[in-house]
Amino acid sequence: MSKWIAVFGLAAGAAFAQGNPDGSAAYRARCASCHGADAKGTAAGSDLTGLWTAGATEQQIFDSVRRGVPNTLKHHSFGPDNEARAILAYLHTLDTATSRPAGNAGNGARIFDAQCSSCHLANGRGGRLGPDLSRVGAVRSPALLAHKIRHASTYIMSVYAGGWVLDGYQPVTLVTRDGQRIRGVKKNEDAYSVQIMDTRERVQGYTKTDLREFHNDDTSLMPDFGPDRLPESELNDLLAYLGTLRTPGPASGAGAPGVTYEDLRKGLEDPSRWLLYSGDYSGQRYSPLTQLTPANVNRLTPQWTFQTDVSPFMSTGRSGGLQSVPLALDGVLYFTGNHNRVWAIDARTGRQIWQYLREMPADVPSTTSRGVTRGLSVLGNRLFVATLDAHILALDIKTGKVVWDTVMEDYHQFFSATSAPLVIGGNKVVAGIGGGDRGPHRFFIDAYDTETGKRLWRFFTVPAPGEPGAETWPNAESMARGGGATWTTGSYDPDLNLVYWGTGNPFGAGDTRLGDNLYTASLVALDGDTGKLRWYYQTVPHDVLDYDATQIPVLAEVSIGGQPRKVALFAPKNGYLYVFDRASGKVLAAHPLVEAAKNWAKEIGPDGRPVLVPSDGTKCLSDVHGGTNYWPPSYDAAQGLFFVTVHELCEIFNPATPARASGTLGSWTVGGAGYAALRAFDPLTGKQKWE
């Protein structure tokens, strides 16, 4: 909708011209102050004489006026519909093909790249300090553009005087206590702090008490381009190029190198940064910071609160809140919240720098996802986020604008994505997919090109007929609806180039899918380049208890028999802690984390399979929430301790009725009181150190 209208939008067609003779008067009363008496635009409003010529439809324009245009001064209309139609009927009489300047547009593009692109974005090219010009040809007349280019400072001053400064583009100057003078554009401000993007496109926050000087500038960052700087012929070429810009372009995501793959590999070597969902590729989540100690932790006090203004309830109506892990980079926190929101905030003050909101399609089923977006990944100047309507996006880290948008799967089929993607190998971003309890499908793990969003590989967690693992399913139909969602984040070993990811439970009642049902309820290790399966371990063959294995693997180095071993530690919902050789997948140890796990399997046998305890309908088991769940564990390499949140519960499982093929596996009956606890284990011996 806002694709076409920069500041103004109303709806109607030429058919309304007759019978609405006051359209011209209504335009002068309601619109001319911003858009000009001739409707060709002013500093505050766009050119309205070419809306239909530019390709806008009646419905798009009508929707624009009724809803307003995001990030502009155009709010929704308070006038009656017939008045809006009369105005648009009048504008139809002005909508004639606008003659473009006679200059050379190709040469104008080169002039733009040389003179303008350091600040202005246009169709994916350029910087972030000036407003996006990707559709300036549809909303500004050549005469007005020429005036702005020749007299930028005068134009900016008139804009400020009229109160028309676009949010995020007001030039400012500040001087730090040590005398450093910084110019940039203001992103946010309150009585105590200011957040800016400086002329090197660094996003920074400052408290005003730390500044010697701070003021809004009445001169633009853009210089005047007089004839001595831009000859008339070159101005005409530039205007010809700008006249071709009529559709929104993507954010560039360019600029300074930003976060490199080497930065990601270094992990927490710079303890002021947290660049991955788990802190580093290992998933250990153990900060090297030492300033906080048991002796001073009681002196922690709140410094700020950030209000999201987002409902704490998920799309299903259940309580959700924030389940995101922020990324910390150069004084800015980047995090997600309910309903596809992404924020960048000043870590020192909690003030917002930018916000991204993806509008969900109206026909997304309410049960498609639970409304939570759990995290981000970063590479270069791009943030990567998966959405509730099963897309994966790249956002410009400086502005929050979309760089690319790729469909993962059809949300109409109950696919959704809630977990943080994982950047690997310097050019790929890996993402899982959710919806396994709602949609009868095969689920998958994907890798996408970080530059373009093109899908590079896909690994299905349930095989197709004839593929390895198909023999663990009774027929093709059961495989086609096999399940195995991948709704949490994985870990990565750059040296082995292996991606480790947990998979969800199979779909449907057990008697409809006899067999082990590979590769559901499993930990899989995938080749980072191809997505091919290198090894797997199934924690629950033929799962009927909803004991999925969608937990985060922890990569560690331990000593076994006096020899160093690179291992993967894994604590899925079945309540056991596993130790694997992370190159081969060999089970090195397995120990129960909760008492109820022993009633499910008395041990993990030498062949790696659980030795199940016969079910008589009376034994306490971990319920559908498991002995543990998606809450990420942590590992302290110095002490050799694995920290995990557990549930000690007693519930009795009632299997689903025979031949049932829905996603529900069965029901549970409360068998006694339970509690949750944080525990520390030695992963090699299984000994609990404390609770």
C-alpha cells in the first residue's frame, strides 16, 4: 500500500468527478498546505499529480488514506468518504504522464553513485544517513528535486521551521567530555540521553551528562550542489536518473564490514560482545566476565526498563512475554519479541534506536505458531530472523529495513519459525521450522545464502521412500506426515564443519507409524556445506510420549581416560544427559537427570538404545513438558559442570486411541506433586553436584 504514496493517499476514480464538484475546494482546504496548491509537492508532501501514472491502484490509494503511511507525516483521514472521493476525482484530472528531464539517466546513475550514495539509499544501493530515494521519481517533481539539490541547506532549514523533519534524519552535533566533535543524525532522544548514527554510520548512544555540548543542527549533512559543483548538464542527468526511481528498493545492508565470520568463530574472546544466540558456536553459554561474584551480586540494581508496548500474550492467547536472547554489539542490544518484532536499543540507557514489525497475513491460522520469536543471528551488517509466517529475513542492522525476504514454507500448512537462525561458514544462515504438532508434514533444516536469501540446501528430518531411514516407517503415507519439527536452535563446530540440531517428535498415534521413525526425536549432525547427514542418534525410538529432542547441543572438550575428547553434551526431554563423540556420534556416556527418567528407561544400553521399563499404567513419568525442555543449558569448562533446568514430575501416560492419526499422541493424568530445579552435573559420571 505505502509502496505508492509517500505522504498522501485517498481513494476514488474519475467516475466520481461528476456529482462531486467541490473536489478542488476540498483539496485546497485539506491537502494543499502539504502538497502544494498545484499538487506537485512541497518540502512536506509528495507530488500527487502522477499517482495512477506511477502504477497505484484505486484500492491501494484508498487504503493509504484510511490507514496513513508509515514513517511519514500522513496519518489516517478524518474526512468523510465522499469528500475523499471528490478530492481524488479532482486529482484524476491532474494525473497526466509527467515528462521526465531530457538528461542521460545512465550517466545520472553514475553521478548518484559518486556524489549521493554515501548517504542515500536507492534501490538497494547507497548508505543510511539520508532518506531512501528508491521511489522519489514517483513522489517529487523534477523542479522540486532540482531546488532541493541546488539549495539543500535552505530546504532543510525550511523543513525544520515547519516541523517536518522525518524521524531518524535530523542532523545533530555533539561534543564529548574529551573534546571529540561528532556529527550525525538523531535516532532517538529523551531528557537524559540521545542515540545517533554518526557520519561513519556507527549507531551510538550517549548520556547527556557525559556530553559537553549537544544540539540539533539547522544545516543539512548534505551540501548545496551549486553549478560550480554540479554543472547544469550533470544536474539534468541526475534528475533523469532520479525520475526512474518509482518503486521501493531493498535496504543495502552494505557499508563497513560489520561482524565477520572470524568474529563469530572467536565467540566470547571479546566479552563485551554476544554475537550468537548461545554466545558462541559451542552453545556453552558461559560468560568469561568476572566482575560479578557471589560477594557482590546482591548489590545489582535496575538501571533502566524497556517497555515493548507489545501484548504479553501469544497468538494462541497463552502468556508469552520475551523469550529472546539479545545480541550485544558495540553498545547496542538487538532482540526479538512476540509477533515478529525486532528492536535495536541503546544498551546503556534502554532507549529504542529502531524497531521492525512484520505484518502477519490476515489468514495465518491462530494455531500456526505460539506467537514467540526467540532470537537473531548476525553477519556483516545484517541481522537474520525467522518469522511466524515461515519466512526468513535479512534486516539492515543499522536501520531495521528488510534487505531480503525468503519464503521457507507455506504458513497455510501450519509451518512457522520461532527460533534464532545460526550463521555458519561465513556465507550461510541455517534455520529450523516449527509446527510439528499441528501440521502432518515432513519437517526440515534449511541453509540460506546470507547475501541473497537463496536456499542452498534442505535436510528433511523424515526420509522419503527409498532413502536411508525409510525402513523405520511402515509406508510412504506415514512418512509424508512424519513430523520431526526443528523449532529450536543448533550448534556448530567450524573445524569439523558440522551443524548439530535436535528434532521433534513424530506425528500421530503410535499404531499408525510402527517402527523407530527416523530421524524424529533425534540429534543430527549435518555437513555445513551440503546439509548431508553425517551421523545421528535417536534419543526415543518410536516416540509416543512427546519426548522430542529439540534442545540445544553443547560442544565441549573433556578428558576421558586421560585423553582429550571433543564431545557433544545433549539433554533432551526424555530426562537423560548424553555424551557423544562429536565427530562420530558414538555414545560415550548417558545418565538420568530426573527420577522419572528411570521409570521410562532403566538405562541406555551398550547399543545406544534405551532399555525401556515395561509400562503398566502406574509408574511416574516425565509429562509432555519432559524432564527438561527448550530452556538452554550451560557448561563451565573450568569446573567441568553441566547446568540444566529440570522438572521432577509424576504423571501417568494414557496412550492415544487405536488408529488415531492426529498430532496428539495421548493424554496425561497427574500422579503426584512435582517441582522444577536448576541442577549441576558432572556429565562424565552423571553425579549431581548441587540443586
